[in-house]
Amino acid sequence: MKRTTLLGGAVVLVAAGAALAWTLTQRPPAGAPRAAAAAAGAAVTVTTVPARREDFALELGATGTVSALNRVEIHPQISAAIDRVHIREGQSVSTGDLLFTLDSRAAQVRVAQAQAQLQRDLATLADAERQLARSRDLLRQNFVSQSAVDTNLSQVEAQQAVVAADRAAIQAARVDLGYARIVAPSPGRVGAIAVYAGSYVTPASPALVTITQLDPIAVSFPVPQRHIGALLASLKSGTGRVSAQLPDAKAPLTGTLQFVDSAVDANSGTVQVKAQFANPQQQLWPGAYADVKLAVGSLPGAILVPQAAIIQGAKAKSVYVVGADGKAQLREVEVIASAGDVAAVGGVQAGERIIVDGKQNLRPGAAVVEQAVPAAGAASRPAQRVAAASEPRP
């Protein structure tokens, strides 16, 4: 009896194992329901957006470097001690603002000496002119020869040259005296001050201070050489608009194209470009990096589709389009220009429904069930620029 019971239990276990093995072998692999459904002709759920016709603004993008339009190092023109420092580090100054005062006593003495020398030589000149006048009177009376008159004339002319040299010396001494007042040659922001009152400085000394102009300011960036024609046209017409976006800024700043370099960098194949920006709030700082966009034209009436809808094949690019029969059609397209999440393409018509999500489960001729992309989705935003080569950030 016991033996019969054990045998019956074994038979039941063998039967259960066989049933389980059959079930596992017949189950489809994980992740295959959609593909199997598509292969079997079942409709695949996809999201679509209509291709739209719009003017597509072409913009070059690059990473630019902020640089000052003017940066002046202030050096003394005479050797003297600093009498007074009139500025503070980080202060904003205007053209003509007093920066430093040097000890001017030695320069004042030189001016006085030059003026005294002039007075002495003027007196000598007056005496020589009187001697010349007397010799001419004596010549008319035949008391002296012509050579004596010529000698007196030469003395007068020589003394006149001495007086002219004295006047030039006075001017030079006054120039040196003017150098005792060091003023700002341009507006800007004062950097670190390297001297103090009492410091002795010479023209060969390091810069007393540096003044950097921050408003307006420039941003330099590279542009591929194939766009030189568009750059020069924008520069000539004055329509070159450039925007600069700092990493932490909420809104970009707008400037104008000011300069295109006269040579292409042979190593990178780019030309250096400079734009000028108003910077009253000093948002742009010399040496900082900014994302730059430069408008170089537009494609009127371009057909725009989401970049996410484009399939990169071995030989060409394509998109899935929902046909009139509600089935997916694989359409080869030409990408004319792209920016961000939108591309301007040829090969589709405005209004055709482009499949964005779900295309990985499709094959040509598969039936689809459409869902529109939400309005806040990436595909609904218009394109604004074409990415260009940019300098790497350090």
C-alpha cells in the first residue's frame, strides 16, 4: 500500500513538471509584444506631429570669450615719488579723472630755471640787436665796413635761435610738470593698485594700475570659414545681430557684429569674429565664456520636423509618415539645416503627420494609432540656430 502511494505521487510530479516546461517554451520573449503585434498586423500606438512650413532662422552657434575693448596700463612718464593716490581699487573712472599725483617740486624748479634762462638770453638778444643797429648807422657814414655789419647780424640771428631753444625748454619743463598729474586716458574700472603714497616710481617701473573698459565690451568667437561671405555681408549692411548667453544668466544679451578677422586659422579652419555689446550692468566680464549666436540668414518657407523623428540609416536619413490609409510610410528626407530639436528637411510636405515616438516598433505598411505630442513637448518649439564649430571650454 505504501509503495503504491509513493508511485502515484511520483507520477503526479512528473506530470506537473512536463506541464510547466511546455508553458515556458510557449511563452513569447520579454519585450516582444509590440513587435509581435506589429508583425501580426495589429495597430501600433505612436505619437505624431504635423510637418509645418515656417521661415527658419539660420544662426551660427559658438563659444565666445569676453574681452575688453580697451585695457590701459598706467605708467609714470617721469621719475618721482607718489605724493597722493586719488582712486580706490575696483572704482569706475571717466576720461580725465585724477588717478595719482607725483611730487612736482623738481619739475617746478626746472620750469623756473628755463624761464630765467629765457630772460637772460632775451637781454643778450636785445643788446645784439642794438649793436646791429649802430653798426648799420656807422656803415652809412662809412665809419665801419660791411663785414662788421654782417658779423653783428650773425650774432643777432644766433641769439634768436638761443631764445627759441629757451622757449622750447620751457615747454618741455611744463610737460614734465604736467606729468606730475596722472589722469585716466579712458573710462573703465580700476584694477589692483601697485603703489602707495611715498613710493618712488620711474618710467621703467611696473604699471601703477590697469584701467579696463567694461561698457561697451566685446565677445570674440570662431566661425567656420564657409560662412565668411555671410559674415562680411552682415558686417557691411550693419545687420549682424549677435546674442550672448552666460551660463547663469536668465536672458541673453544682444550686440552687433563689429569685426571679422582678415585671415583664416589654418589649424582649425575658422575665422575669428568680434561683436560689441552694451554692458551697463557689467554682466559680461573679461575672460568669461559665453554661448554666442550669430544670425546669418533664413530659409523662407522651410518644412520643419522634430529632430527626434529622423532615423539615421546606413546611406540616408528618413522619417515615418502616417499615410492616408492610417499606415506607416518610410520616407527618405534631406536635412537642409538643423537646430536644437527641430530640422528643416526636404522630402515631406507641410501638414503630413510625422511619427516621433513609437517608430522603433514600426515597419513600412504597419497600421498605427496616433497620439499627438503634448504642446509643451520639444517638437513644438521653433528652431532658431544651426550649430557651428565652437571652442572647447577649459
